[in-house]
Amino acid sequence: MPDAPARSEPPYRARLDAVRDTLAGLGVDALIVTHPPNLRYLGGFDGSLGALLVTSSECSLIVDGRYITIAKERAAASEGLRHLRVELAPRSIEEGIASEWARTKAAAVGVEGAVMTLDRFTRLQSLIPARFVTTERVVEAARMIKDHGEIEVMRQAARMLSAAALEALAAVRPGRSETEVALEVELALRRAGFSKPAFDTIVASGPHSALPHARPGTRVLTAGDGVVLDFGGVYDGYCVDLTRTVQLGPASGSFRRIFDAVREAHAAAIAVVRPGIAASAVDTAARDTLAARGLAEAFVHGTGHGLGLEVHEEPRVTRPGTARDEILRPGMIFTVEPGAYLPGVGGVRIEDDVLVTASGCEVLTSVPIDLEGDGAASGRHRGLGEEPAGD
């Protein structure tokens, strides 16, 4: 398992300052943070249950008895977290939040509207006599731009994922079930050094490949099948994601035509990534390419999504008007994953992770798209784009 890259302490204070500036612009005096990725981003807390109360001058972390010792130790050991008040919730996290609010008497209290349950919101309203304000993207907007340490972690994770992909693709061969191949993929992720998969691994063969989010089943891979493998891993808390499509020989001309079109769309999308353009322009480049190949209706999802502490975060790379259309800036990391799906024929998706740089982009994952797997030892697996003998 590779060692984590040398990484300076996350800039917690700068992150908090950015959030406070946003809150001030909204006229909000305090923010209750409960979304786990946001807790880690602002307070270095990676437990399953906790909350932050952020005001203009203080930041309190409220946890239960399972986490109080480690949370206090971590805050004491971290220069960037020494400002953090770590408090034990008396009976519930909500009561702990209310207790900390009583110290501040913040008049307008923001909550994360996209993630807080109605039950929790109602409970907080009964405990805190303040004006509640539903907020969106206060922390998530800051998370879109990765700092140097985050970028280095994700570069390392992408290298690990690329190595795991080469191993996993070699497991794609006739006679194996989709679930068996998925198990090989997840073993490869663990061997590469990931703590866990970033999401449920997709292995979709034959007719299943025309289903964008098919789950592995008992279907056995057979000669001529197209196979979509979509998988990712979590490394030091950060997610990476990759998709490759291969076809078990003999390769068919109809499937290869879909593949060539998707490969061209993938390249066209990456070619336009640079600061200053709308995220939707990346989607348009991929979509126009597929439309020119007669596959406009076969592309049924967006071209990409942000990566970081979550496997699906901002920016969203999709059609204008279907999501917030961010202007690309250096430090954004997202997937580029066009696809085309034809029931009765099959589907193809190709996905890589890219970092927006000052002058363009850096493709973080590195797996040949024309991969000739040695899955191989059987001589029955080839990467698409390779001309099969006698075809």
C-alpha cells in the first residue's frame, strides 16, 4: 500500500474565513453544519455524527461520547484547529447545538437546506429561539476549488486508480460472471491502497451495457460482449472515478462504431477544458460530437461531475439550464464521461478525471482507452479500437 503523499495541514482557518464571508453576504449570523463532508472540510472531523456551529468569531464542534476524546486530541494537536471548541453533546447533538447557540445568541441561524432532515430542523426550532434561514452551497462552493494539499492527494489517488484499472481489466474474460469481475475490481482497489470503493462498482455486460447504472448480476460474460466497468476508490477521504469499456472478441463493427464515437466525444470534451468557460461548454463539446455521429438520443446523462470529499459534487458538467452552470476555475476537479447506449446493441462509456489548471487541464487518470487486456491469457479480450483479425 503506497504511503500518503507529504501533505501540509489543511488550511482550516482560510476555509472558515471563506464561509464566514459568504454568511456575512447572506445576512446570516451563524451556520449549523451537519453534512459529514463539510464537517471534515471545516473541522477535520470524520466521525459519523456531529455538528459545527460557525459564527463570525467562533467555531464549535459538537460530538457525542464516541468521538469526544479523539476530537479533542485532534484539535489540540493541530495548529489549524486550535481555534475549535470541542463540546460533548449533553443528550443529543441538537441539544448540544442549542447549548452552544445560547452562548452566542445569534439572531439569524443558517441550516444546510439540501441535507438537513425535517425532523432535525423541527427539533432545532423547538430548542433555539432564533430566525432560521435555509442556505445552499455555503461550504460546497468553497470545496469546489481544491487547495494544493487536496490536489496532491487526488493526483496520488488517480495514479492508484489507474494501476487498479489495469489489474481489473485483465479480469474481464469469458466465463466469469459480472459479480465475479466486480469482486476482482474491488480487490484491485484494496490492493492499490484505497480504504474503500467510492461507490458500488458497475460491471455491465452484453445487453446490460446499454443500462448506464446497471449493477453486477449473475450474467456470465460471453464472446462478443461489450463490458462497461465503472469504479472508484476513496483515498485519504478523497474520491476518484474511472470508466472503461471493452469488448470480448470477436469484436463487432456496430459496437466499435459506438465506441469510436464516444472516444471522440471524450477527447473533444477534454480538449475544451480551461479556466473561464462554462462547465456546460464541456458537455456541449461531447454532445455535439455524438450528435454528429447520429447518437444524440443515445447520450442520456451529463458529461461529468465534481470529485472530492464526495464522489458526486460540484461542479456539474451537463446541459445549460439543468444544473448550476459554474465557470471553470483552476483547482476544480471533475470527471469527463460521455456515453452512448443503444438497447439491443450495447452501451459505451469512457471516463477520466481532470484538473482545471491555469492554462487548460491536467488529465489525472491514465489508462489506455485502446487497452488490450491480457484477460487475455485466453486471447479473447481486446481493447476497442484494435482491428480484430479477419474482421
